[in-house]
Amino acid sequence: MNILAIFIGGIIGGMLRYILGLIIPEPNQFPLDILIINLTGSLALGSLYSIAALTQMRLWLRNGLGTGIIGSFTTFSTFCTGAISLAQSHALLALIYVLVSGGMGPLLAYAGDRIVLFIGTRRKAIVEEVSA
């Protein structure tokens, strides 16, 4: 079941990435599409793993969503080629792109985790108040 979930998720994530890559512009050859996709994926993955822990999500579902959809939606190789391509024409923009991606990715993953934990804790407290 894990392999099937990852396979189907990979197709979905890859298609989402492709479609968003067509929609999001690249101003001055800046890989804005890759930046938005990777940062959104970081936030989503952080949120997913927190939700999975709170809800005791089934492993096949977590793998299908995390490794499959989000994993194929975000890729390090695309980030690297985008940085190299940008560096050939705009070295300073490439440096900014790498720093923003490298710094904001982990921060957004952490933020996603914290947001879900906050909402989950708050929701649990409200349910306990109502049932008391």
C-alpha cells in the first residue's frame, strides 16, 4: 500500500509542480516559481508531519502525501539548476535566492509544525471545555 500511495502521490505532485511552473512568472530570469513551490512545500510538509502525529495518520497515507505529493512537488535538483542558471546572469540575485530558499525552507517547515500543534492544542482545549 505504501508504494502505491507514493506512486500516485508522485504523479499528483509532479503535475502540480508542472502546472504551477507554467502559471508563476519568472521576472528577470529569477526562478520565482521554484522558490514559491519549494517554500510552500516546506510549510506543507511541516504541517503534514504534525497532523500525522496528532491524528495517528496511517503510514501509507503519510507517505503518499509526504514522500509522494510533497516530495515530487518540491525538488532540490530543480532548486540547484535554477540557482546556477540565475547565477550566470545575476550573481547577486542568485545569492539572495539561495539564502532565502535555504533559510526560509526550514523556518516554514517549523512554522507549519507549530501552527498545527497550536490549532490542535486549542481545539482540544475547546472540546474539553464544552464537554465539561
